[in-house]
Amino acid sequence: MLSTDTYNFEVQPGTRNHKGYFVQETAYKLVGIDQAGWALICLDNTTCHYVDPDSLQELLG
């Protein structure tokens, strides 16, 4: 069974992606976590980042 749940998160201030660049502080959709432990988050269909999962905080409400 496929899950259609979406999880929205925001990044903590100062979060960097896997390339070392700062990530915009805004809401992202969590796509998944890869085998290396990076969280793949996307702002839209073309803007995605790999970040440390510890840098995410769930949006409530």
C-alpha cells in the first residue's frame, strides 16, 4: 500500500546542504532519507536539498 502522507518541515537557522551551501529557512516537504543518512527535502518540483535530518523541525498545524 502506498502512503500519500506528506510531511512538512522547516530547517533550523544556519542549515547547510550536503555541498556546504546554506539552505533557505522556509517550509519544505520531506521526500525521504537516503542510505547515507541525508534527508531529501523539496521546496517545489525543481528545488530540492539533501540536509542533515537533525536540522529539521516539524511544522505543526
